[in-house]
Amino acid sequence: MTPETNKNDEHFAEDHIYEGNKREPYSRVIAHALIGLFFAGAGLYQFIRIQQWEVTGGIIEMNKLQQLLYKLVGKWGILAFLLLVAAVFFYKAYARWKRIKMQERR
């Protein structure tokens, strides 16, 4: 008789969603998706804010990372960076969801 999951596997605790984990298995999927939506929204918000600032002038507050990105690659770089971070979280949510579905089929 072979075990379903190898306990020496590095992802044992993460893969074995129904034993040892008291939380709902979909909570991480939802959390990663919401974090991804936050970063995508923040990227669009920053892009629109910087675009309006470029047209109207005046003063805009940016943190050091935003200032560096804006000096190097402009408003498109900030948007691309935040969308890339959002894509990472969306991928993590999708991978976790897929892993849950695979275990439900067993």
C-alpha cells in the first residue's frame, strides 16, 4: 500500500490540504487573487495619477521606488512593475487552485 503523499516531499504540508490544515483550502486562493487585484488596481491608479500630473503639473508624492522607476522607465515602468507583481499573485492563486482540484479528484 503506497501513501497518497510522500511526507519527505518539500510541499507535503502545502499539498495535503485536508489533513493538518484547519483552514478552508480555498482561503489562500482567494487571498492571492485579492492581493493580485489590489496590485493591478494600484498600478492603474498610479498610472492615471502620474498621467494627470504630467498634463497639469504641480506636485506629486512618490516613494523612493516609484521615483527610481519613474526616472528610469517612466509611468509605463511603474504600471508594468505593479502588473507584474499582480501577475505573480494571480499565478500563485491559479497554481494553488489547480493543486486543490487535483487532490479532490483522488
